[in-house]
Amino acid sequence: MSANRQNPAKESKVKALGNRLKKSIGLGSYRTASPPATGQGSSGAMTVSAVEEAAKLRAKYKHFRILVIGRANAGKTTLLKRVCNTTEEPSIYNKGKNLRGTHDIRQAFTFKSNPKFIFHDSAGFEAGGEEELKAVMDFIEEGSKACEVNDQIHMIWYVFTIFILIFIGSTSNDSGSRFCFDPDVSRPLLDLEVKFFNENRKWNVPVVAIFMKFDDLISQVWDRNNTAEQNTMHALETLQEKFEQPLRRYQFPPQAYVQLEGLDKNESGHQKQIEVLMKQTAASINDLALKMLFVTVQQNNLNMCIGYAIKNIVYENITKLVCWLRCARSFKWLIHIKDNLILYAIIWFPHYYYVSEYAAAL
């Protein structure tokens, strides 16, 4: 028996709080979306906002599902470990149970540190594999059209291996040999990768391009006659020229681009890079309920929750807030305005949904 079960008073308070939270987004029989009666007829009524509707839909989701695509040894597992801030190996996710073992693209897996994220890995997505490409496309289409909300594919992280062809040569001005970049023979993007972004598709799942091991690219284009800053800028220009610009010209380009470095090293600073990935991922999601789901599921950046809460209140609802304040003719109206502002803020934090789920289980 849990501690809360042994404390009826505490259990009653938690359940009451959960019921209030559920009711605030319309999950109960009582609604807080409409204002108290003002005696002015229907002209003073406030409609349920898109944010409130999104919060109701968000409450139906239990997980955020991400498909990770990339070549073998691209650093996908390392990336996901950093995202979930863990050193543990992933476990197979099977109908709510975590099992150890291997996985294919249809086999979901999670990390105990953040089970709200469910991942799929397109293992074997390599050069020349037309069957693999078709299998990936079919899987994404099935996931995007799934009737059950928790079976849908919500996001695709496409992990690129930053590799360019270099050769050892020498110049008349250099007595020794050095690495040189030859743009004529370098083909960073595989034909299969080009087809993924250029062929017609029947789904509309957002894609974020992730360039792993950016520090390796710096090493590949390193010129000892330049400063470290100049070599880094050269690597960025090479990344944009050889990867980002070609991708942007395709029929279905990624919605965002992120480069990461040193994730496989046991040094600090990983989470700062992951925060950038999380922000770019959230920004690439157009559906408000899914954006809300991602922001409240990720555990890397509380500032992102705060940012979206402030943006939702100040920037997106300032006009409505001014209208409410002008129409406030009674103390009950002011209380209603306060409740709505609190609601618009807390729905961007995971604690809101945790309490509601916990209270529903009591």
C-alpha cells in the first residue's frame, strides 16, 4: 500500500487538485472556459481558445514517438542517451513493458530515465537499399495515419554522418603533405538519402536534420596555417555547402538543422547542445497539441517550458487579456481571468499532466 493510501487526508487533497486540473481543460463535467454570468447576455461570453483545446488533446497522449534515421555508426544511440541524460542501454518497449533485447524499425524502445520518449531506429538504412527505403516510408506512413494517438509517429530525427572525401597531397608552398578537400569527388549525401527528401510522400511528419560529430569535420578540413576559429568557420561553411544547401533544394527539406559535437566524450557541455536540439525540434512542430506534448515530455530544458508559457500568455494572448480586463465588470470576472492566465501557463509544464494522471489513478 502506498504512502498516500495510508494518508486519506493527503490522498483527498491530491485527488481534489487533480480533479481541478482536469476540469480546467474540460476533462470533467464542469468547465471553466466560459465566464461567470454577467447579466449582459451572450455578448460577454468567451469561447474556448485553441490553447485550451490543444491542452485537452495533449492530455490524451502518453508518449512522444520519434523515428531516428541514419547510417550505421552515426552516433544515434549516443545521441538518444544524451537526450534522455543517461548512460544506460535502451530497453525494448512492448505494450507498456520494458524488455531487454535488440530492435528493428517496428520495435519501439525507451530509456528508463525518460520513458515518455519512445524511439524507433531505422537500422540498416544504408546505400543502395531500395527495400530499406520503402520499408521506412511505409512505416512512417502507417505511423502518421495511426488512429490511436499513442501509436502515431510525431517526429523524425535524421542523423547524418559528416564525412567528406579527402586526400593527401602537397603544394609548392608547403614542404610537407597535408589533407586537402576535393569538392569534385566528394559526395556527402547518399543516393538513398537524396531519395528520402526528394520523392513524393503521403505523410507530413516534421524532420530535423542532425549533423553528428561536427568536431570530426573540423579535423577533416583543418589547415594548420589557420587559427582554430578560422578552421571552425571553414567547417561550418563546408557543412552548409555540402549538406544544408543541397537538402534545402529538395522537394521535402528538413524543418530544422542542428550540428552536434563531442557527444561521445565524457566532458561537460552536452546538455547545452541538446537544449539547442530540443528548441529546434519544438519549433519545427506546427501542431499545437504535439508541440505542447514535446515540450512537457522533454526533461532537458525547464527554461523551454517557461519560455513557451510566457510566450503563450504575453505574446499570443495579450489582445485577449486586454479585452478581458476591459470587460471585467465584477470580482468573479477577475477571478476567471486569473484562472485562465494560470491555466495558459501551467499547461506547458509536465507537472500539470503528472498530477492529473496520478489523481485519475486514485
